[in-house]
Amino acid sequence: MAGNTRGKLKENFEGVHNNFSWSLKHINKSLELIALQLMQSQPDKYKLDDAEAAEAVLMTYPLYQGVKALGEGIETLDGLANNIYAAL
């Protein structure tokens, strides 16, 4: 347990990073579930062999877009938190 302010701040920002990592894990799992559902329900449209083409088609689905954007936002916030942690 940290005893000074700097140490406590570093500890807190390490916790922020861990929470963002946990959130990203669940965002990625959600993206997998959405993609799987779309591939099962509409295989002609969503089930493609090329990963880049499949991602492009999935990005036309609004829920997938929203969850993906949320994940990108969390990654940005995590980067900012890591920059603060590194500056302490």
C-alpha cells in the first residue's frame, strides 16, 4: 500500500488501467457475439473468408459500429490514463 500522494496516485491510475482492460475484454467479447449472431442469421451477407472484408461488412451494422466505437473510446481513455501514470 502506497504511503505518499504520488504512490497513491500511481496506485489509482493502475486501477484505472486495469478497469479499462477489463472493459475492453468485454467489449471484444460483445463484438464476437454480435458478429457470430449476424453470421448465423445472414451468412450470405456477413460470413466471408477475408477478415478485412468481413470487418468492413460488419461495420455496416449499427450495433457493431456502436460497440466498436465504444471500444476505441475506451482505448483512448486508457492511453491517457497510462500517460498520466507514466508522468507521476
